[in-house]
Amino acid sequence: MGVTSLSSTGSCKIQLGATCNCSHACVLIQGEITLQFFQMAQQTSAWRRYMQAFISGFFVAVPVTVTLLDKLAYVARVEGASMQPFLNPDVGAQCDVVLLNRWSVKNYHVQRGDIVSVVSPRNPKQKIIKRVIGLEGDFIRTLGYKNQYVRVPDGHFWIEGDHHGHSLDSNSFGPVSVGLLHGRASHIIWPPNRWQHIKPSLLPNRELLYTEEDGE
């Protein structure tokens, strides 16, 4: 018959194609083989359905998890020298890794001195990390911008890197729309010796000239 043997339960083998002295016995054996084939087919079918359900559930659950994390927070490695000395203080050492809180900025609410991640106004495929210097209505003394003094328009903020002269920031492209806000850096989490909570703070020479809140 072309098939050497079939294992039923792993304990005995029935030689197919062998001569049988009793036709009744052959019928019983064939019936047992047919039943075993049916049972194995059922088990295979059930296993296949189980695996299909598991795989289907896995690929549904993973995007949900990723989406949930993306809406709450995520980690990012900081590259470059624009935020030195606060971030990446040691040239040639490991880059800092920060935790970016997305939930806290879901309503585009930030404070002066926050370190934030924004979509670059120059390159929509790139995200940059800078410090918030001024909010809408604030008057800023710029550092090399086309206007020496700027009032931050409504719906915008002013961001800068701590390392002036090594940063592409609002002094290059002006006030940034809050719609480009992506997350707020809440902690440095790597390397271990750099772990710390990030609190809002402004550099001594970047205090505001005037804010409309002062005139209220």
C-alpha cells in the first residue's frame, strides 16, 4: 500500500499490506485504524483552531498594548549635545535615556522649564528634545533670532536647547505650535548612575522679560 506502518497510540504498530488469515479480524483492524484516523483528525483540527485563536488574539492584543503605552509614556534615547550639560553631560559616554510622559501633555499643558519632546518644525519625521522657555503671551529676549524680542503667539511656546550655539531651536525657527508637542521628559532612567526625576527649571540667563500674567 506504500505506507510502512501507522502508530496508533504509540504502543503498537499494525503492518499495512500484510496477509491476514481472518477476514473478520481485518475488518476490525481497519475499523480501528479508521477510528484512530478520525480521532487524530479531530485532535489536529481542535489544536489548529486553538492556535489560530491564540495567534489571532496575540496580534489583536499587541497593537492595543503598544497603543496604550504610546498614549501613556515611552522611553527615548537622547542624542547630541544640544541639551548639555543637563542631558548627555559626558562627551563620549553613554547617551541618556529619558522617560517621556505623554499623558501629562494630552491637553498641551506644559510649564516653563519643562523638558519636552516635539516634532521638529523643520523635519516632521524627526523628534527633538528641548526646554520650554516661554509660553503664549510671554515676551522673550531671543538669542540670535531675526527679532531680538518676541511675544510668543497664542497656541505656541518657545523652546531652546541648554547648550546655546549647538542647538537647533526656536532661535532658528521661531515659536513652535503646541500641536507639535509629543511628550514631557519626567525622568532620566539610564545609565543607572544618572537616574533622577526631572523638575522644571530655567537657566539663570533665560528668565522672562515679561509675561501677560504680570499685567493682569
